[in-house]
Amino acid sequence: AGTGGGGHAGTAAARPPMEAGSRERTDSRPPHREILARLLEGGSEDLLTLLGNPILTVDDDPAQRARLRGFFAREFPDFEVVEAARGDDALALLAERIPALAILDLGLPGSSGQEILEYMKSEERLRHVPVIVLTGRLLDQEDLLRLDRHLRVVVQVKGIWTDEEFGRTVRLALRDELGAGNPAVKRALAWILAQYGRPFTRARLAEAAGVNEDHLSRLFHRELGIGIWDFLNRYRMRKARELLTASSLPVAEVAARVGFPDPSYFCRVFRKLCGTTPQAYRETGERR
């Protein structure tokens, strides 16, 4: 993937930026409202006030901004995308524009993602904007408590979902059908991110989440679109890829560190999810 812009907010589209609330178009295509209504096949009254407003992506990683830019260009080409690499740049954009959706990292220079969420909550014109928190870092108890105060915030983990799965979440958010992220799901995600390298049982996860096992499974799949075991294995493979690229640890040690005491089983899961063997993945990375 290419790299995104520098530390200042910008637009991914070549066309001039629209002012918030503007619906004017200079080409022969149908009005923006009509295009998006067709794309989303209806939505709530709130959504109708947002049609034509941009999608805001906020992340200090240029590669992540580039991935998001490419994703929205392919999957949601009728939306303008505006970007910010710093939290203070995002706040400046939000002071002038109302996004249809915000994709937000928590760990940002300038102002944190949590500060951005607090600002959006404090502004009546921004409270209804859905937010997908796309994070790669551990969530502690304070993070969870602060996220739970926001009505239209769901949490996803970087590097886990396919484009199709992420697109489902985006469409639900834009239709105002995603709702608030369930606190039990956030607690489950935080537990997995902290404990992925240890022996895992559904009962232990359900206890950490504060609900029974079957209810947690339903909540998790409804909100995130994949099952608990699928998420756990994908996250373990993501951490394994990081170790294979950044260290010379034996494959068996990598397997043990990401929660697989049996190296042979680890290799089978790695091949299934990553399309190659751990050793081949490492050798490919070394040649880059």
C-alpha cells in the first residue's frame, strides 16, 4: 500500500472540498443524496441529514490512512474522504464540518482519540455521528469506561477484518443500524487483546465480559460480524506475523507466544489464514 499525507488534514479526492451541508454538484450524475440513498437502500431520518457529508479518517499511520483511502475509493466512491494524521487537525475539521462517519484511532499525536470523542459528545451537532474506533493497542479499563459513555461508537481491531466485513460495518453505521457498541463486547475485546497468548476458554472470556457464554457469542457476532474463535485466531496470526517479521525466534517459540503450545497446529492455522507457512512468510519479509 502507498503512504498517506503528512501531519496535516487533507482530502483524498481530487475535487474541491464541499462545505458542510452543501449538496451542489457540477457534473451530470444524479444528486449526491439520490446516489447515496440508492447505495444504502434507505436509512434513518438522521442519515438523511448526513447525505453528502464526508467520511473522516483519523490515524497517524500513513499506511493505515492509505489503506482506508483505497478502501473507500473502491467500496464507497460517492463519499468524499477527509483525513487527519493528528488529533488537533481532526478537531479543526470537526469544528467546521459534520462527517457522515468517523473512523478513529485512539493513540494520536496532538489530541487523543478519546479527546475527539469527548468533543463530539459535547457538540449537539456531532452527537449523532457514528464512530468506528479502529485501534491496534490494548484497551484498559479506563478506555472501556470512556468508550461506553458514547452512544454510537463501536470498536474494531486493526488488521483483523476483510474489506467485505469492514464494508458491512460501515454500511450498518451509515444506515444508523449499528447502534452503540455493547459494553460486554468491548470487555471481551480488551480481554482477548491482553490475554491472547494464554490458554483460552469461552467460560473465562464470558466471565471477563460479565455475561453468559451463549449471550456473549451472539452479541459478539452481531456487532463484529465474526465469531469469537475466528477473531481470536485472526488476532493471534496478526501477532505471529509481527513476531516472524521482527524477530529470529524459532517458529515453535512464536507459536507458544501467541497461544499455540502445539507448533504443528499453529502452522496449519497459519497456512489456512495467511495462505503460506510461517517460515515462508518470514523469508518473504526478509527479502522486502
